[in-house]
Amino acid sequence: MGDTLLRTLFNNWIVAIVLICVAASVITSIAKQLRKYGCHRNEVEFKRDLVERGLSIEEIERIVAAKGSATSKASDD
């Protein structure tokens, strides 16, 4: 069964290339989503820590805005 599948893929190399590209795309998408989730969780934990420290809403907004602009400047470099 597995030998037949491999033989079919090698005989139809265009199908094999398309399957490899699709698999790479799916893996890349999953990795991006995991990275976004990790960044989101870090941001939520950071904000929760600021609230637990007793900072006001204005202070938290200012800190988060400053952190966001510093992060965007670092990614531009």
C-alpha cells in the first residue's frame, strides 16, 4: 500500500510538488498562529501584572502604548 502510494507520487511529480507546497503552507500557518497566541498570552499576562500592581487605567494605557511603539520600532530595524 505505502509502496504503491510512493510510486504513484513519483510517477506524478507535479502532484508531489503540489502536496509538498500545501503541506509547507499549512505548517507555516500553524506556526504563525501559535506565535500570535504566544504573543497574546504574554500581553495579557503583562497587563494582568500591571493591574495587580495597582496602576490606574491611564498609567496602564500609557505603558502599553509605549511598549507597542518600542516594539514596532525594534521590528523596523
